[in-house]
Amino acid sequence: TKDMIIAEIKKVFGSHANEALKVASCESGINNERVNINKNATFDSNIFQINSIHVKRFGIGFIKDWKENIVTAYKLWQEQGFQPWYSSSICWKEKV
């Protein structure tokens, strides 16, 4: 499944796939079963650890479906770049 996830990230993010892969690696280790419970009663889930506050905008698909998580991450990226994953961008920049 990890190879399929990587291929899908490359397909969806295109020329920005390398950065997206680094962020996904920092966020979840490219693990579609990763969930993080936050102190404010929200949670981050799946490959890109998208916060549950986005259910209002995007529905619940990104929580369980890794392909939908990638598509939702791409939509967020189109709006804000990698800003929603600011701490991960620090993580992957340090690894370079």
C-alpha cells in the first residue's frame, strides 16, 4: 500500500510531489492509519494528518480514505501552500 500511496501523491501533486512526500513522511510516516488526538478535542488523521475541523468543508472521506486524504491535502495546498503543515515543513527542511 505504501508504494500505491506514494504513486498517488506523485500523481496528485505533480511537480510539487517531492515536497508533499516529505510533508507526508513527517506527518504520518506515510501511514494511512495514523491518528493524532489534539488537546483541543480535534484530531488529525491519515497520511497528511488533516485536522477534523475540515470535515465541515470537505466531508468525512479524508479521515478514512487515503486517496481522499491526498486529494483534500492537495485542495488545502492549492489554497495555502504547505502552510497548514508548517511544523512538518521545518521537519523536512532539517532533513535535507
